[in-house]
Amino acid sequence: MTDDVHAVLAAKRAELEAEIAVLTAPSGDLGGIGFGKRVGEGTALAVERLSQVAAHDRLRALHADVLRAQAKADDGTYGVCDGCGEPIAADRLEALPWATRCITCQARRA
């Protein structure tokens, strides 16, 4: 199981790092965003950039979870909740291999 977990987490980490790289790559448009009385190209560009920032933040948080799960797999504590120290349900780990908290502790954290 440990090799499977390592492989799944490594694949997810690589996927996230590739997505983050795409979002953080410089865009070809370095001009300013203009806002006028009408919704136009500048407004659409601003909305797109805000969406990219939100996606980037979600990806970075998920990346941190994957890194934490990898560290737990390396030190032998994978599957143990960071909050209460109890085992994380197998169904949860199957659905989210990077989960580091049981459902109860995750609900308290959110």
C-alpha cells in the first residue's frame, strides 16, 4: 500500500505543479486593464485574472495538502489525523489520498 500511496501522491503533486506553472507563467498581455462605463474587454480580462488568482490559491492549498500527506507517508504517520491522532477512515483516504485530517477535524477546521 505504501508504494501505491507514494505513487498516487507523486502523480497528484506533479499534476498540481504543472497547473500552477501554467497559471503563474507570464501572459503575453502586459498592458493595463481599462474600465469604462460599459463592460468590455478590460473588464472581462480583470474577471479572468481574478478567477486565475482564486484557482491559483486553491491549487496552492491542495499542493500543501499533498506535500503534507507525502511527509506523513515518509514518516509512517500516513492515515493518522493531524487533528485528533485517530485513524482517518479508509473511504476518505481512498477518495482523497492527500487527506491529513479525519472528517470531524476537517469540518471543525473549515
